[in-house]
Amino acid sequence: GDDAAFPVGPFRMAALLRRPLIFMTGLYLGGNRYSIHFEPLADFSDLPATERDGAIQAAITRYAALLEQYCRVAPYNWFNFFDFWRPRPSSRQRRNRHA
């Protein structure tokens, strides 16, 4: 349960282009065998602009839930190269660092 920062860019682009997002993962089963899974993540096709930010946040939350679900099924199948749980500096701290 710790908070984790997910990039909003792919979700925002799909919303602006009014396209659906599909979650996809492949679980390694051993040898040359994989189980491939596709799940609907969000459909921004008919989304009014006034609802965009809320729908993007809901899609990110669903993405995190699906990621958790599949990590629980196959915890050794997932490795992340980005430190999600590293404390992120605030915008003020970033500005002060460059001053």
C-alpha cells in the first residue's frame, strides 16, 4: 500500500484522441510458454472534455489495480526499472534546486 507515481501522459493522450486503452500483460509459465491477457482499461471515445481529468484518474487507478492483481498472481513475473516509491520532490523543491 504505499502511494506510487504513474505517468499521466499515455492516459491523457488517449483521452485527447478519444481512444480506448487496453491493459496487456504476459505471464511467464516456464519454458517457452506465456499466458497473454488483455483487459479493457478505459474508453475515452465519447468523453466530454469537462469529465476528462476524472476519467484519466479513474483509468490510472484501474491500471494500478490490474497491475496489483497480476503481480499477486505471478509476483516473480514483474520487475520495474523505475523507482515508484522514491519520494518525489515537490514542484517548489524542483524550482529551488535549479535556482
